[in-house]
Amino acid sequence: MKTTRSNQQATFIDEAKIAATLASARACDASQVREILAKAREMKGLAASDMATLMENNDPGLLEEMYATARHVKDEIYGNRLVLFAPLYISNLCHNECLYCAFRARNKELLRRTLTPEEIANETSILIEQGHKRVLLVSGESYPEEGFDYVLKAIETVYSTRSGRGEIRRINANVAPLSVEDYKRLKAAKIGTYQCFQETYHRGTYAAVHVAGTKRDFDWRVTCFDRAMQAGIDDVGIGVLFGLYDWKYEVLAMKQEIEHLEGAFGVGPHTISVPRIEPAVGSTLAYAPAHPVSDGDFKKIVALLRLAVPYTGIIMSTRENAATRRATFELGVSQISAGSRCDPGGYAASADGHNSEQFQLGDHRSLDEVVRDVAALGYTPSFCTACYRLGRTGADFMDLAKPGLIKHHCAPNALSSCMEYLLDYAKPETRKVGESLVARELETMEPSVQEIGRRLVTEVQEDKRDVYV
Ligand code: SAM
Ligand code: SF4
């Protein structure tokens, strides 16, 4: 049956059940919290009721215990890697009226831009020359005359662009929900992860903040991953826009979506994004969100997600400032953007020429500065794209990730891709900090992985590129 808007009805988000779970978690004691944390240490995830109990805990000592547990889980599964990427905005045309977004159709303050293939290639070259290997392609929900083919051609342009010794090796895409037929075309274009944020899982709030355009259809959006999976895209990225509605509700709703995907397709989301609303030109809502999430609650959200869905990556974007980003790395973040621009043509524009931005960024540092900072903090900046290129996606990735085996592939690949960055793109100071991190990491690796790590890093030092296991 052809997928149409009218036959997509989502029943897996159960508002009453979420409300009941939250209500029953009101009274919790220390022993209950510690019992749940002990369960979380087993890295099998948490039930919604356990998550709700942890949400209600505000005791500083117990919170510290929760953060320590999140650090443990993150370390066991992901080690100290942080995968880097940059967003690539190709167009800010949009027919929707999302009240929080500067790209909304009726916003007259925004300069509209749709990049030509040459401009897309130029932006790509700039990112390659900075040292990026992964991009997240982003667009508003209106395409030029050619329709969705515009996005597919943009993907082709990015993959075929070369600059010096570099290229983009993985493109993830954040574009509006599609039909199964169009998802099949997106898969054929060889995207990595398909990302789409529900914004809010609360129907009433969703209706209030999406006031015109096709995005008004809650069910069409919330069922987008079902169609993506039916089309064979098994790496999907979910997210909500924190600030629109109660964060506790949203986190439990995400849990319901995850359970739905696991039940229906045998695989949950590859990543979870945790954007908070940032100020956006021409949006009153973005300057004063109805349910702002404090920095303290934001940390709680990251730690909670790490414990609840240990094998799902957590993405931290440059919406957040450097200090907030740093504070969340150890709690469970596995991917970060760096050196980002959120306006089409933003990488080529002069420093003060960004009047087409989607929202205000919080971290304005260059990729090189972020790499240096991350390495100085003891994390390995990784540019690895191996899993996707070896077909380790969806359930195959989860099978590998669940027993912790991912460490054996990811740790050596992180070091070789980091070394590639250090030799080809890093400033001298960054190279120094990075090389001593790589040496330290090799030194402390388990013997079985150490040999692989040393071999890959040596190959890069001997001038080979793109080596991975
Ligand atoms: N237009 C498509 C859509 O809405 O699905 C593609 C993605 S849109 C360009 C990327 C994401 O930016 C949205 O899903 C939303 O969560 C986020 N966003 C929009 N306005 C924002 C704001 N003011 N602050 C932070 N994130 C925002
Ligand atoms: Fe358009 Fe997406 Fe912005 Fe909504 S969030 S106005 S759909 S670009």
C-alpha cells in the first residue's frame, strides 16, 4: 500500500501512560535510587518507571552517584572516543511555520538562500580542508523546482567533492519526513544516519507550535522512522527540541518510540539528539521557551539517556556553549559537532555575514580548537566512518555494540583517524597535544587491541590514508 498521510496513525505514544508513570514516581527514597543505579550498571537499559524515579531525584549526593554510573556505562561501551562532524545546510527555504525556527515561512527578517551545486561543492571543500570526514546535511522543508531530487543531487555533490587528500566519507541527513518511496531513494544515495526530530511528543503542544504547513501532521512525523525502516534505512536518529514541553514527559515519550522501533523492526535508534531551543531571528518563542531546561536538568537528561539506552549514541551540537558541552561528554555523549554554521553558505561567508542562520550557536570555536580541547581533556577525537562503510549498521551494529565489542573496532579506528587529522590538518599545538594523547592511548590499550591500534596508526604515519578495521 502506498504511504499517504491519511493512513499513518501512531498509537505507540501513550500520553496517559506517561502521565501515570510520572505521577507514581513522585515519592522515591535513596535505597530505591541506588537499586536502579545498580541495575543500570548491568548495561541492559532501564524501564520507564525506573527512569521516572531517577528524574525525581534531586539529592546532590545521589545525583553524583547517578553521574558516576553514567560515566561508568559510557566508558565501558564507548571508551573515551568522541566522534566529530559538521552540519552542512543546503537551503533555508521552508513552507512550514514552526514558531521556534528562523526558517519558518512567514519570517521576513531572514535572508533566504538555496545553494547551487557549485556552492555546495565549495562548502564541502572548506569542511574537507578543515579536516572533517562526516557531515550532517540539513535543509528546510521546501525544495527548488526539482523537488526532493535537489537533496539527492546535493548528497551526490558532497560525496564527489575532493580537496587535497581529503573527502567526506559519511553523510548523515536531517530532512523532513518522506514517503517510503523517497526514503528508498535516500538510502540509494548512500546516507549514513537518517535524522528527524519529533520536536515534541505532546500532541497539544505540537499543534500549538506548528501552525502552518505539512509539518502540522503529528502522525506523519512520528511514523517517519517506520517508513524509513520499511525502506531499508536501519540507522535512524531521534530527538526532541527541549524547551517546548516538560522534559520529563519528552524523555519518557522517546523511550516509548525506542521500544516501538525495537519491537517492530528489531533495532532501536542509532542516535539520540538533545537540542535545547536557542534564540532565533524572527521567533518570539525561541527567546522565551515555555518549558526551559536548566543546565542542571540538561546534565540529568544526558546521564539518564545513557543509563536507559546504553547502546544508542548521544549527539551534542554546538547549540550549547563549550562549558556545557564539556560537562556532558563524560556523562554519555558520543558524537559532537564542531566549527559549525547553521546557515546555507555559512562556511564560505565572512565572519559577520550570517543573516540566514537557523538559530544562534553557543560554541563558536573552530574544529582545530575543539580537537585540541577534547584531546587535552583526555578524549580521543575520532573521524572514523568505518562501521557504515563496512555495512555494520542497524541490527548488525547493535549486535556488535551490545557485548562491548565495538571497543575493539572503534578504539583503533579512532586513533588512526585522529592521527590522520593531526598529520594533515592540525595546527602545531593541536598536533602536539593530539600525538601525546594517541601515544598514551596506545600504551594503555588492552593487549588484544593494542596490536591493531599500533598497526593502524603506523600505517597512517607511513602516509597511508583511510585505514580501519
Ligand atoms: N526542516 C526539517 C525538519 O524540521 O525536520 C529539517 C531539520 S531543521 C532544519 C533541524 C532541526 O533544528 C529541527 O528539527 C529543530 O529541532 C531544530 N531547531 C529549529 N529551531 C531551533 C532553535 N531555535 N533552536 C534550536 N534548535 C532548533
Ligand atoms: Fe522549516 Fe524545519 Fe525550521 Fe520547521 S524546523 S521552520 S520545518 S526548517
